[in-house]
Amino acid sequence: MIDWNVAVSTGVRLARPGPQIPLDDARRAVTELRELSVAAQRHVREFTRMESLVPAGPANIVDRPGWIKANVAGFRVVLEPLIERLSARRSGGGLTTMVGSRVTGMQVGGVLAYLSGRVLGQYELFLPPDPGGVAPTGRLTLVAPNIVQVERDLDVDPHDFRLWVCLHEETHRTQFTSVPWLRDHVQSEITKFLLASDVDGSVLLERIRAAADAVAEAVRGGEGNLIEAIQTPEQKVVLDRVTAVMSLVEGHGDYVMDAVGPEVVPTVTEIRARFQRRREGGNRIDQVIRQMLGVDLKMKQYAEGAAFVRTVIDRVGMDGFNKVWTAPETLPTRQEILSPGAWIDRVVRPGGELPAAQA
């Protein structure tokens, strides 16, 4: 259903080259990013009061083709077992079967090529098994050319910006390595979402029309995107839960990188202001692509999640907020992300008012 080799070759071929810098400068950037990713671990641990349950070394530093290859490998880990299950359930007529595995691979590669020039880093949750057959717990990856490109575009202090980025990404590693159930929970929700995607011939045309309408809406400057347009009703229910947890983890990362920043990143206020303007900018074509692919939805998740985290910590302190990591049932719903007080009343103080928050 998906030709992964075509996805890699297409993505690598279409990815734009990174900034041109002297080899010595590139090596120094890679070395510094590794060092700062380690330094960020202590800052995040002390601020969040979350302890990783597995050893954490320096980040994996890659270029754009390396990021594409890593993400295709991660997709295969998650999707191939599901594709087999979906193929067994279908008698033919599914969208990916109709367009062919090579075409689907080209589509995946094209999306990854676009994203490879935007992503600064990520915590890779799903990795292929090692030679011994053991699945790694995850890996923190930083995309060096993109970090260098953005720090140049923003005209900010390179050391400060690199540490600022590391603080955000290290927060994600801390989340998933200190909360034992979180990775499996996210994978379970992804599985439910994909298994609910079975589309037979009777509704395929409706989905295609919805996708076309989403593209037209994005071009007009509206809020349509392909991700939401092609969902089944069952997927919409699951997506609400996925959106809530991703808003939480992304917002938590944004909150931590700014809250820790003033002590270790002297220019954090300047960096945040310029970075936010960059997030909201871009030419019209770029804005349409971002809208269609759901990139702007992710930016919305950052903002709503950070507001949720900030409000909860202001009201009940870090220890009160950290109750969010107790179990899947204590995660906020999508509605609670927008109404933090409802989450506090449900999880932190269901029996009544607690003493004032301790910082």
C-alpha cells in the first residue's frame, strides 16, 4: 500500500538544501547541539520535577535527508502492522489501493520533503528494533541545518537559540521517558485512529469531495485542512483525544522552554518574539500548504496547550500540574485544554478547594 523506498527517494530528492556554511562551522554547530542537549536535561528535570526512568545521552544530530529517512523508518514501525490488518479487512477499493503503492510513496515523500525544511527537532517515539530485536524507547533528534537557518533568519544569538530549542525537545524526551504509560497510550490512540479509516467505495467519493473542498477553503484563506476533511466519524472522536494529548505535550514543551529560559537563555524574550512572528508569517503559497497539511493546527495546539499548562501551574503549582501524568484518565480532554479550571476541578481537587499553590 505504501512503497517506503519511493517515499525515501522522493523525499530526499525534493528536500531543499540547507544553508551554506563552512565545514568547520557545521562541525562546531553539531558539537554544540550535542552538548546543549545534555545540558538541557538537568534544566528540564529540575524545573518540571520529572525524573527519566531510562538513561539519556546526547541528541542525535541529522540533516534534512537524515530526518526524512528516520521518519519513514518510524512510520513503518507504526503503519506496516496496521496496513496488513486493513488489507485483510478490505476486499478492494481502498484509496491507497486505487492510486498504487508507488504513488502513495511519492505522496508521503513529498510531504516529508516539505516538512524536512521546517522541523527543528523531535522526540522519535517509534524506532525499528535493534539487531537483538529489542525496540528502543525513543530518540531525541535535532535537525542541525534547520536550526542554523532559523537562527540566521531571526538574527538571534546562536548559543541561546540552540539551547532554547534543546529545552523544548528535551521536555518531550522527559515526558515520554518519565511517564511509563504515555508512549503506549499514544500508540494505542494512533492505532484506533488508523483502524477507523476503513473507507469502502460507497463513501470514497464523499471523502474525495471533502478533501477538494478543504483545499479550496485553504486557498480562500479559511480553516479547511486535509487531515480533518478525510476523517470518518469514528476517527473524529479519536482525533479529539489525540489532539488533547498532543496539545498537552507540545504546550508543556513551549511553556518549559520559556519558563526555564530567563535563567539560562538571557535573550529568551527576544527569541520568543521573533520566533512567534516567523511562525505566523510566510508567503501565501506556504500558508496554504501549511493549512492543508494541518501545520497551522499544530501551531494552534502549541498555543492552546501552553495556555493550559500556564494556567494550571499558576493555580495549583507544578506538583498539582504533574497529576496530569498519573494515568490516561487524568489527561485533559479537548474541552479541558480550553477550560483548565474544569480539569483542575476534575483531577486536582475533586473534593473541594486545596491550599494555595506552591511554586
